[in-house]
Amino acid sequence: MLAVAKKSRRYGWLKESDSIALQQAVINLDVAFSNFFNPKLKAGKPTFKSKHGRQSSYH
């Protein structure tokens, strides 16, 4: 999915990002939606993190 998107003109800017970070973002999104649609977990809807507050750095 990401490889195809990176080759397209529309999402060519994805080439500038670290591939591992993009893959982990897709995995995290999948887990968030899986938890949301699982009635046993009663998880809230997935939300974006705020830009404010503490941030961990990526090395």
C-alpha cells in the first residue's frame, strides 16, 4: 500500500519520510480502528494527538 502511494504523483511527498515511521503509523491506525470496532473493548474513536504538551522524540 505505501509502496504504491510513494510512486504516485499525488502522494510523492511520502518519499521524504522515513519508511519505518510510515509503516508504524499504518499499524497504529489499524490497531486503533480494530479496537474501536470491537464491542468488547468499548474503546473510543481514534483521535490525532495534540501538537501541544510533551512529545517523545524520534531517533
